[in-house]
Amino acid sequence: MPAGFSRVAAVDCGTNSIRLLVADVDAATGELRELDRRMTIVRLGQDVDRTGRLAPEALERTFAACRQYAEVIRGLGAGKVRFVATSASRDASNRDDFVRGVVDILGVEPEVVSGEQEAEYSFTGATRELAGGDHLARPYLVVDIGGGSTEFVVGDDRVRGARSVDVGCVRMTERHLVRDGAVTDPPAEEQIAALRADVERALDLAEETVPLREARTLVGLAGSVTTVSAIAQELPGYDSSRIHHSRVSREKVREITEWLLHSTHAERAAVPSMHPGRVDVIAAGALVLLSIMERTGAREVVVSEHDILDGIAHSCAAEAR
């Protein structure tokens, strides 16, 4: 490990996926040298919006991923591990079962952070490397579209406003696009209209505390946004290097969203860059992105592969020094 660096492991456990980043981080300069980054779709938030509880099978999928991550962390010798749990585990009445399982496997207690803290981590992770250049106008609006919630952060060198609202791709799909226990394929127009109205209400809430329209650059994070970028570029497979810092116009996002909302499961699954775990929830996620762009007037979204994981890693390094 280079002198002055700390080797840390950051785990982000959300509603749809659990992700790991092991990196050497220089807390003084902000330089981050990635050693391992991986993602597993576990759908921890399965039915949480309806039942208020984490399903046993969802917990077991999550714990299986944690066991794999524990091996990676031990193998790379990370000195500090931080596990941040977000929307689904905030909402669940049986979250103690989740906490005990994570402690048993990884030896650290998951931090069930507030939506506002989640937003600040996302902002740090997404913008730290942007700060050195003048090619993007400030202030930034960083939008992290997760499975259960969406975080909005406006800032330049510091966060000026942050808000988390309960519109994520999984929550919106389960709330509006499911009938008789299965995702409608494709959804009816009244289902789409109800989804749009729900997102608009959430944007109204976000605007109560976050000056969304003051931002001059929209930065989009997480799987819904990166998948839209991959589709826009017609990539033959998911390619992080081509997705990171790509730009997608509002017109292209609208075109892709309309196609996703009116396509079948088989058509979406046939997209070469589509992760199997996103096939049923990507349409809702894309509509959240489009609604944000329309509300703010953003002509394009800058897509970042660096997000809350990177922010958590930076916080680990700062504490380790």
C-alpha cells in the first residue's frame, strides 16, 4: 500500500442491490485507488413497501452476498470496514434481524443512515473528482435513484441542500406496475399515469428544502441512470469505462423511457447491457430520471459510476487517520 494511504472497505446495502468497494484512499488529497468494486442484486426491499418487513428470502440473499464480500475484504486486508444500510432497512420493522446477520458475517454493525446522510455521501463520492476541473458548471444537482428512495443534493464545494424521498425503482414498480403479484407486461396507461403523479408529488417534497432549479449541472448516480446511459450508447455489454462521465440528453432519456414503459419483459431482457435484476424495475427508474430532468429543465445528465460507495470510502479513510 502506498505511503499515506489507508486500505478501507465500503459496503452500501440498498433496496435492490448490495455493493462493495475496497480501495486505498489518501484522506489528505482525496485520491482513491480502487482495488475491487462489485455489485450483487439481492432485492432486500422485496415487498417492504407493502408489508413493512424484510422477507426471509431477501435476508438470506443479502447474507449470502455478505459472505462473499467478507472473503474479498479479508483477502485484500482492508484495515477498516464501513457498512451503510439505506432505504429498505430504515423502513423495516424487523431490521434487528438484518443487523445481527451482518454483524455475525462481517464483524461490523450496519449503520442505518438517514436519507440526508446518504445524500451527502453520494454527493462527496460523485463530485470529488469533478472539483478539479472547470468543464462542468456549478452548483451540481446530484441525484441518486435507488431501489427504495431517491436522494437529491445541491452543492458546489459544500452541500447546500439535501433531501431523500421515497421514490425508487423497486418501490415505484411494486406500488404502481404490479397486478396480481406480477409486473404488468407492459403496464397500462393508468398505471403509468399513477406512477408519474407519485413521482411529481415526491419532487414537490424535495423542492421544499432543496433548490433543485438552481443547479447548472445534473449528475445522475446508480443503476437506473447507468443502465439508461448504456442503452443510449447501444453498448454490447455493460462497460463502466464508457458509462462513467457519459452524457445523455433529455430527449434521449425520454425516448428510452417511453420504450421501456411500453416494452415487454422479453424485449427489455434482450438489451445486452441490461442486468437481469433490473429488467422489471428499469422502466420506473428511467421515469424518475426523466421527471427530474423535466422538472429542473436539465438538458442532459452527466452519468457517474462514483457514488455513495466512494463517499463511504472517503469517510472511512478520514476516520482511520
